[in-house]
Amino acid sequence: MHRLFFAIFPDPPALAALQRIAGTLQDANTLRGRWISPHQYHATVRFIGDYDDEHAAATIESARAAAGDVQFTRFPIVLDRVATFRGRFRAPCVLRCSSECEAPIQSLWQQLGERLADAGISGGDERRFLPHLTIAYSDRNLGDAIPIEPVRWEVAEFALVDSFQSQHRVAARWPARLEPETPRYAAAFTPDK
């Protein structure tokens, strides 16, 4: 099955910081489980769905077309705590987004959902979004979130990802738009004679 989703990826300095955090958690034996390979670190912005070979290509093309209208400007993302999601056999161990980055990433999630829904793609019907980056699937829940040294980067693009047989392939990328310029009015005034 092809797992399709839109995602953002950490830049190289943020990726190095994420690796250090994961290493510290492993060394401290804070969690045991299956650790995600750092080259697969990403924050899913909108999950589209799981598709067989026959339907994946068409869905990728439709999702590309839908995402082409999304407009966003660069925004910072800040991950400031480690947490686990409850109620699963293998609890995802995630780095959670600080409150300062909630609004822009929520806006991107919302726009993608609207475009997918307009295109008739099921990923547009997601009702809730909790920004996070998964680093492991743990054997237990952490309980309370653990504060960490904040990891930040500026989101300059988002991507459509096709995850197949544990390999992530970027099918398309969309850069941030430039901020709209403030109109400049240099109207010449000619007094009446």
C-alpha cells in the first residue's frame, strides 16, 4: 500500500538537534520501542490515505493539482516537548509544537483540507489536527509531556509524500509564497489652477 500525506521537513540544523534529542532519550532509557530513522523525520500536515498501486498514481496527480492553489508564507515551527499519544499498543513518541507555531501550521492544514475536499479526496475530511513530529513507537506511554530545549526551523515549503515499503518518496513540493507587498501609492497631486 502507498501511504500518501502532505508533510514538512526539518532543515539540517533542526534535524541534527532532533537526532540529539532522540539519542538522549535512548541513552536515558526513557522509552523503549522502534525508533524512526532520522532521514524519515517529518511533520505530517495532512494525511490523505492508503492506496493500492492502481489508485495511488491517480490520487497523487489529483492531490498535486489540489495543492497547487495553497498559499502560505514562511513560518517558524518550534518543537518544545516530548509526549506520547495514548491508547495505542505502540504509543507514538512525538515532539509537540509550541503554541507560537499553532496558527500558521493549522492554516496550512485547513487550506489543504479544503482543496482535497473540493477535489473529492478523502484526506480533506480530517476533523482534528495536532501538530507533531514522531521519533519512535514506544512500548509505553510517558504520562506527562517532558520539556526539551526547543527545536526550531523556518518552514519554507511543504511536500506531497508517497510512503511505500517503508521508503518516503517526495512526489511534489510547493514553496512558500512571498509576502504580499504593501501597495505603494505615489500619486502625483496637481493643484487646480
